Amino acid sequence: MECFLFRVKALLHTTSSECTFWMGNLKHKDLMGQVVSSQA
């Protein structure tokens, strides 16, 4: 998923629409949608 987001960001950058795309911090979630700790 993260790789896909970076490809979309690169595509928008090449079409000079970078200001329309903002990628926030991604959170680790389980299948139920609950945030899980990335520190094990």
C-alpha cells in the first residue's frame, strides 16, 4: 500500500499537481481497524 501511495505522489509530481496531494503519517492497523503498536 505504501509503495502505491509513493507512486501516486510521484505521478502527481510529474504532472505539477504536487500541491493537491498530501500524505500524512500512516498508522499500523489490524484487520478490525484498531491501531496497533509498531514497537514490538
